[in-house]
Amino acid sequence: MPELRQSIAQHYHDRTKYDPQTLASKSHSIDWAKQPVPFKEYKIGSDFDLKPYIHETHEVFADNPDAQWWQRLSRLLFCSYGLTAKMPSMGSTVYLRSAPSAGGLYPAEVYVVSRGTPLLPPGLYNYQCRDHSLMHYWESDVWQALQKACLWHPTLENTQLAIVITAVFYRSQWRYEDRAYRRIFLDSGHLLGNIELAGAITDYRPHLIGGFVDDAVNELLYIDSQQEGAVAVLPLADLLDVKQNLPLGRTALPSATEIDYPQIPDGELLRYFHTSTKILPGTTGKLNLPEVKQEKSLEDKYNFPFCQKISTATTPIDWGNNLDELEMNILKRRSTRAYSGSNLTFDELKALLNFTYQPKSYIDQGLDPEPDYFDLNLIETFIVVSGVKGLDAGCYYYAPKAQELRQIRFKNFQRELHYLCLGQELGRDAAAVLFHTADLKTAVAQYGDRVYRYLHMDAGHLGQRLNLAAIRLNLGVSGIGGFFDDHVNEVLGIPAEEVVVYITTLGRPR
């Protein structure tokens, strides 16, 4: 029998791989005259200034419940995507934010939908990070339309606020062409990680919704779906409001799987693929789908007799009173530009893994023990160790439920890492390099082509927790979205069906 044609998700992934033979021919010169502006501007609307609430201490508003409410919302948005620095670049100014972005391009936009609270009238708001304000650009009640678009997700029944994240495609595509789709969702995942943790700091519980009718959410926001598209909806449960103790609903829903697609020219692949991953109008009953069953426990993977098993159980990172250290680390986080080449300690690596993969360890500090991801069962983690005291050099599989490392390759990969990461010195000089991978064919079988979004946002979310843990420990950290895809599998001995989704480098900053 002839083999079934690849789904559009698999086709997109293969088409956008970097390869040493073709990278030079595919690369293009960046047209700086067409550099996109990473902000939205509105000519009409009313402005809600959030700055007065971000600089004051909690005690200043101790006797003013209204001001306390505004301060919580102000801090939530600022910690999620606020402007934290300005840097000159190519004759213009680059505005850095609390969440990282590939190339500093910031394709994500953050909207707030209000059901109508005593302090925030109903309607649509865009978060303007340049002046830390909310632009109220649509003043009608749209909450029921949001519920319908999200297929009546139960967490929207009692909540009063929701965040919607969108992607403005050209902002990233201008530099990274069709491969930008990967980076857009990695960026969005980092942003989701910030929203999750900022919610804990400000007593909100964001509930992640990835299953919604795309066109309905886009129309609700009045955005041009050819230029911008919704990628996640997050109802915000107010933890100080006992009426908002919510039931959990399905985070991820499947889309169709497209195998009957035409020849798609370069430059048009990104938008064609995004359209193919939409959940279409008329979708009903999806929320009653049975839970996804794993064919085989992840704990059985790479559990060979020859594998040395090393426990990673450790003491949780201390985030200070009222999570003040966490807030400070979110706001001072920066991607490391260069590593010194010095070793990490095994205790430091264990602490990084603990914060990233063991959220139950942090319930006593007020963090959510079960934060929302789309489906972490689909993500695998491999760690290549070059310089960690107490660990042999080599490639390890990380089993999060067993909390152990299993060594599967026994050599120092420093030279190969330099090559795999497109000659970036970050790969060569890092003490450890963490790879997130996924069996794309199996993932598509479970969630359709839309799973490509889920995989990259989940990997970015994990990456943001790694980022913040590293900053807390005074370590360097930097994500890498550009690498020679197939060569990673070959060099590290990772099976070919495991596609590489994301790379995070860790080390001591130079």
C-alpha cells in the first residue's frame, strides 16, 4: 500500500528545516526599510493609565480597595509583557519586554476582554506596553460572543476578565520568513509562562484555552486575520473572589488534519499553514471528547538496562516573601549573549529542572501546583552536558515523573553543539544544552495539525520557567530557535521521529 501523505504540519516542519546544504541559498538579506513596528496604535478609544499603580508599594493603597484592584491588574500586565528597557539599534530604538522574543521582534499582542466590572467597563482593550496603559477601543459587551467562540468553555461562566494573545505574523516573518511560525509560538509560550507566574504574584489564576473557533475570536477582536490571529485565550479567575472557584475544562482541542494541500510557494507557507490549523465555525461537541490516552508511559522511554539513572530530587528555589524575588526576576530577565565556559554545579542544574518540571514543589510558596499546559505528555526533554560538576559529559534523557536523568550517549558534544546551533558560540560555551522534542506524527494523530501550535507554546512555557530559575540562580540562559534540525537527531542519537522543537542553553554568563 502507498504510504499516506504527510499532514500539513509535518510538511511545514520539513519545509522549514535548516540544513547546511541549503541554508545559504534560502537566506535572504533583511530589508531594514520594511522593518515592522512591534506595537499597535489606535486612533480612536479611551485610555486607562496603569502607570500610577506600578510604582507604588502595596501599603500605599492599603485602605483603597479600588486602587488595590487596579494595582493587581497593572502588575499582572507589566510582569507579563511590560516594557522593561530601551536599547538603540540600527538607528532606531528597540523596546525590550518582560517576555523574551526571537530577534526582539515581539509578534504577540495582548488584549483584555472585560465582562464589565465596577472598575473596568465591558468591551475590548489592547495592552499598550509603551506607556503601560489599556486602550479601550470597543465599548460593547462581547463576553457572550467570547463564550460562544470558545465553545462555552466552563471557565468563562463566572470570570469577569480574559486575556487574549494574538500573533502579528509579519513582525517575525520579516526576518525569519516561513520558519517564523515556529518562533511566533515559542515567543507566545514564553509569554504564557509569564502570565501564569504573574497571576500567582497578583492573585489571579489564568485558565488556558487553546480550543476556540479562530475566525470568531478574530472577528470579536476586530483584527485582520490575514495579518494577525488569536493563539490563546486565558480567562482570569480572581482568587480573592470566592465565587470564581472554577471547574477546569479542556485546554487543547483538535483541529482537522489536512493532507490534500497544493504546492505552496515559499513566502506563502506560513499563512497557509496557520489557516489549516484553525478550528472552523460550526464545531460542536468537541468539549466532550475523551481524554487523550498515551499508548505507553513516558517513564518507560529510554529506560534501558545500561542507562545510569541519576536522581534530580532537590530543595525548591526560594522565591522570597510574597514571591517578591519572582517578580524581580521577571522584570530583570535578559537573554545571555555569551558564556564564560565555566562549569555549573549539579545542584544548580537540579534546581533549574525542579522549578521547570515540578510545580507541586512550590505550592507552599503560593505558586500553582498544576499550571495549565496544552499537553506536556507530548514533550520530551534531552540534556547535553558539557560542563556540569558531578555529571559525566554526554546526552541524558530527563524523566520528569521519576525525577531522574538517564544517560544515553557518552561523549563531550561541545564541538558538535557549536555546529548544530548554526555556529553560535552560545551552543559551544554553554555548560548544558536542553532540547525539547516531540513525536510530531503521533501528536498530529491526537490533535490534528493544530498541535504544532500547542507543542511550540508548551516548549516556550517550559523555556520561560527555565529562564526565570536561571536568573534567580545568577546563571546565564538563552533560547535558540535556529538549528540544523536533522543533524541534532543524528548527533545526539535521538530517534528521527522526534522533531526538535526548541533549544535552551545554560551556563555562566561571561
